[in-house]
Amino acid sequence: MPLRSLGDLERSVMEQLWAAPDTGPDGGAHEGLTVREVHGALSEDRDLAYTTVMTVMDRLARKELVTQEKDGRAYRYRARASRAAMTAELMRETLADFDAHDRRTALTAFVEDASAEDVAALRRALDQLDPA
Amino acid sequence: MATPLLLGALAVLLAGPVPALLARLPRTRTTPRAAMVLWQAVALAAVLAALGAGLSLVTSTAWRRAPDLAPYAIATAALLVTVLVLGRLLVSGHLVGTDLRALRRRHRDQVDLLAREDERVTGAAAVRVLEHDLPLAYCVPGRKVERVVLSVGALDRLSPDEVTAVLAHERAHLQARHDLVLEAFGVLHHAFPRWVSSAAALAEVRLLVEILADRAAARDGRRRALGSALVTLAEGRVAGPDYALAAAGSDPSLLVRVRLIGDRGPHRLQAALLLTLAGAVLVVPTAFVVLPWLTGLN
């Protein structure tokens, strides 16, 4: 059994949460999955301790990637948003970081920004490059 | 009394006019490595001269058995200013450093979580693909968090050769730890945003860092691929489907980079000149001003 990295486990848990239906059995909003439910789903093809899954889900909640709500004695977890929404959010943050321009930026972009005028001039300059 | 004046004048020159002038010499970009060394030498010498000016004023007025009131007051003021300058640098260093590292860690966590498998980059270590149409390529720098991130939009628009060139460019940033140099100049700008040329220095160093990464990626006959990748990704930012998401501002450094991709150099004379200047900026004040002052204290 290959040893799964913590990152792989977090991703697997998120995939379970993303796959959860939007509506619950009574037609209202889905309440979220418990650790037991996620552990059950994940243990189908691997050997996984319940406490491991609990730790991972708690970490995801602390990183604010999932929401955590108490339901009786157990916690119910929901992904903060769909995968597509979270990706779009991350892209927006990334672009905002690039926009900081002369201030310090956390990320290093290959192309930070461009305008239509830039592209025209760039194409002309590229044509003047000799090959290889 | 000459030492504080000399060091003070040196600090003022190296913090203001010299960097401003250097930033207006685009030829220096044809020897990016030597230019980087010179910029770092000027920044270091400016800080050392500023601190040295304050300290030498303290020693020249108060380093006697029983100083009078006026010299004592000057010495105290000088010491206070020196401590403030050093304190500001240390505080900025701490704030900027922790801020950047926290942002990068958070970004890496989200990227790892949201990344998709993509056969166009399988096997490439620490590369993540985000499922979004906006063409982006960037890296998350830092020893423990380093990642190269490409969007599906970028992979869709680039040929395999262009992807290789982009990955090589980003990896060059990570391997050379360009983030550390940028952080240092960012700290200087954060600590002293006005009255000195810290903004010009930061902008120029950022461009030099991109040119250096372009150089590393353009080896092995990949010049054309690198250039066309640059233009393709710039184009994608302007004409992409998520136009509202993309800021689409102007970036004059792109044109500089494309032109320099074709520059084969090696411009040995210029490189030697810039490196000599870098050495001189550090060694000459140390030998002719600082050492006599320090030995004169005994």
C-alpha cells in the first residue's frame, strides 16, 4: 500500500466534499458530510485510520478551505465553494498580486500584464528575432 | 569631522542620484548578471554609508573624556537617527518577510488542492496545472513551497517547445532564488519609500531578474520558442475570454525582454566595467574612509 502524502489525502477529502450533493434528503441545503462518512468513502480502496481523516478535515477547516458546523455531537463539513469557484477565486487573487507591480509581490509571473498596444509591438519585435 | 560628512554625502548619492541614473541606462540590461551585482553593491553601500555616517558622528563628537553639551546633544541625535534607520530596516525586513512567506504558503496549499492532472506536463516535478481558461504561468518561490503553476488556458495556447521554455524560465527563478534579491529591494522600498530611488531600484531589479530567467531558458536553441511563448501569453491576457478578470494594463518590460532574447552578447567589456564599479563602490569608501576612522578610534 503506497504511503499517501498529506497533500494527496487533503485532495481526496476535498473531492469527496465537492462531490456531495447540493440538496439534502429533505430538499433543503445539504448539511455537509461527517468525518465518519468521508472516512467510509475513502477507506473503500485504502487503509486509512479514522483519526487521520479527522486530522486532515480539521486542518482543512483551519485553512478555511472547508466550513465546519456542529450537528449534535459530530461536525459536518462542506467545501467552501465548488472547485471551479475556488479556482476562479485563486486566479483573481493571483492577478491582484501581479497588479501590485512596483510593490512587493509574493508570486513571480512569466507575463505580468499586457495591453493590445504591447502585443502589436511584441509581434514586430519577435519577427525581427533570428531563429534559434 | 570629515568622516561623517563623507559618509553622509556617499549615502545621499548612493540612495538617490546614482540609482536613478543607473535605471536610465538600459544598456546595462545586456549584461544582466553584472548589472545585478552592481545594483546590490550600490544598495548595500548606501545602507552601510548611512549607518556609518551616524556612528562616525557619534564617535567624532562624544568619543572624548568629557564632551561639552553641544557635541553631546549632536552625538545623541546622531545615535538616535542611526538606531531609527537600522530599526526601520529590521522591522520592514520582518514584516515583509513574514507576509510574503505566509502568502506563498497559502497559495501553495490552494494550488496543490485545486490542481489537475495534465498529460502535457506529466513527469515535471513541482508543476501544477489549474483548470482555468485565462492563460497564466507563474511560480511560487521559496525553498519549502516552490511550485511552477500553469493554467489550462496557457497549455492550450502554447506548443510543447514553448511550454518547455516557460518551465525552464520559471525553474531558473526558483533555482537562482531570485525571490531573495527581490525581497531585499522590496524591504528597502518598504522601509524608505520616499526621497530615495528605492522604487526605481526595485522596478529595475525585477526586470533584470526576468532577463536572467529568460537567458537561462533561451539556451539550447530555445530562443524562438521563449519569444513566441512570451508574445502568445501576452496576447492571451488581452484577448482571453475572461477579459474582465484580467487587468490588461501595459507592461513595457515585455518589449525589452523580447528584444534582449535576440542579444547574443557576450559584452565582456561592459560586464567587467560594471563588476569593477560594484567592487569600487564597496571597497573604496571602506579603504579610504571607514578604515581610517575605525583605526583612529584607538
